[in-house]
Amino acid sequence: MAKIAVLPGDGIGTEIIEQALRVLRALELPLEIETAPVGGAAYEVHGHPLPESTLRLAMAADAVLFGAVGDWKYDKLERALRPEQAILGLRKHLGLFANFRPALCYGQLTHASSLKPELVDGLDILIIRELTGDIYFGQPRGRRTAVDGHFPGAEEAFDTMRYSKPEIERIAHVAFRAARQRSGGKGGKVTSVDKANVLETFQFWKDVVTEVHAQYPDVELEHMYVDNAAMQLVRAPKKFDVVVTGNMFGDILSDEAAMLTGSIGMLPSASLDANNKGLYEPSHGSAPDIAGRDLANPLATILSAAMMLRFTLQHAEAADRIESAVGDVLSAGLRTADIWSGGTTQVGTRAMGDAVVAAITKKSIRTKS
Ligand code: IPM
Ligand code: MG
């Protein structure tokens, strides 16, 4: 039986994970689910955002379903103890170097986008973010010298941007393969985003991606500077297919791409290791301002559970059922507040979960009869 480690985390994490679990239960798959605290919630109990017991559970599981971490109340803690370190630690310890962040605009939500409907209608792009290298994991200054997470009297601070050749090669392979697969064997296109005009790290990135491309002559490769990519994403997002980039640029561009789809509350993500073991989480954060108020959109988490079924657990049909149930619910006009524009019935977190569960159950009755 497949083992899933469920780490709800902080803020809205608990509420959205609860709905995703209800959806998974409705599918009646043979899954063994175990839950553990992470982030601020774990700090409160164990004094660390990623306790040994949680890390062990995640490592032993086939897949991890993750909510969100973070709360302003931990801003004063030294960096190593802040909730965000839990997700960074999980990515590093589990070797989750390939982060898939699809930006797919549901036809029903074109009016919720901040762009004109014609620019996003039918949008289906995939951002692939390298997740275990770059400035996120380069040598920082100050971890040891910080006092309460701050640097009283310091004159400077720095982080180091760094990529090795194998790190770039493996993510480039992931991107070219994904482009091929999405295009149904017709090739597709990869846009490699860099800042080669200024940064050595990204000239190197560009060179290595170009070298790997020689093995994928059917896939089109284009290079784009990150500032231009940020602009093109809001000018003509449909011109992209697969975007591959480093950890930091990917962090920023994926939030931007999320908004094209109407709301970051719609965006799932998968972070995979070399063997397709993965951690699945919504692209959004813990939103402490709306936590516990039944306001959060659970769809990104529910769709992340679908990605988990497809990529790691090989239950593609169950994943399809979740995705089509989400489509049905949106077509029926149900909307959480973040995607309200164009809806007919405003619902909370739980009622949105109810509706997806109902859509799944109805379908299974229909297929059984
Ligand atoms: C994300 C988040 C994280 C990141 C934070 C919470 C560490 O913004 O997953 O995009 O920067 O990677
Ligand atoms: Mg981010």
C-alpha cells in the first residue's frame, strides 16, 4: 500500500489539507496516510520547524502532501528555526530538485485573471524551477552572527549564487522531456530563463542548457533574460510552453504566472527527485491573515493531490477524476472569494471541498451503473 506523509503546516495549511484528504478518501484508493507537524506548528511542539520524526516520516513515505508554512510571528527567530526552513530542508534532504508549477487557466476563470480574458483563455504553460541549488543554498553570511534573526550594527550581508554542471544538466533534461511529453511527441518548446548578460552563474546555465539541448533536436529551445520573461509573461503568456529556470527566478516567475490563472489559490505543484518520488504542495503560502476563517481556496491543494496520484502513485485515472471534478465545480459557478469574479455561488473552504467530493462521488456512481 502506498504511504503518504501528510504535513499540514501553518496558517491555512490545516484547512486546505483537510479538504484534499476528504477528496482522496472519496476515491477509495489503497493509501496509508500519516500526519506530522511541520513549520511553525512543529516549532511549537518540538522546538524545530523540521523535527527528526517529521523528516523520517517524509523520507519513509512514497509521497509527501504538504500544506504551507510560515507566520509573521516567527520573523524574530534565528533563520535556521523559521518555518520556511522546513520546506527548504525537505527539498534538500529528499533531493527534490525538479519543481513543476503548471499555470493552467480554467476556461471558467478567465474573468478572474488580472489580464484581459483573450490573453489567458486556454493558457497552459509549465514552469520548471530548479529547487535545490542557486542562491537559496549557496553560502550565506550571518547565520551564526545573527541575533534574533537580525544583524545589529552589521555593515554588510551576502548570499552566494552557485550552480554546478550536473545540477543544470539534470533539470535541463527534465525540461526537454516534459516539453516532448506535453507536445505528444511533436517536440514542444523550452524557454530557458537566465540573466546571462550580468551573472556568471547564468551564463554557465545558458551554456549547459544549450549543450544538453543537442540531445533533443525535436524540441525548440529559446533563451530569455529574466526581466524580459517577467514582461512577456504578462504581455503574451500563451507564447510560452515549458519555462525552465533557477531556484530564485523560478520562485518569482511562478508567483507571477499563478496570477494569470485567476488566483494563486488554483495552482498546484510537484517537487520531484530523480525517481519521481515527490512532495506535492499548493504554490501559495500559509496566508495567516485568513487562517481559520474558512476562506481559503482548497483547490490548489486538491489539484496537488491529483498531481501526486499521477506522478508518484501511478493512479492517472484517479487524478483525472479529481481534475474533472474541479472543472465541474467551477462550471457550476462555485467560487471561493479569491476567484469570485464570474461566479454565481460564493463558498468557503469546506463547502468547496464538499462540492469536489460530491462531484467525484456522483461520477463514480455513474461509471459503476
Ligand atoms: C515557494 C515559497 C518558498 C520558496 C518559501 C516558503 C521558502 O515561496 O515555494 O515558492 O521561496 O521557495
Ligand atoms: Mg514562492
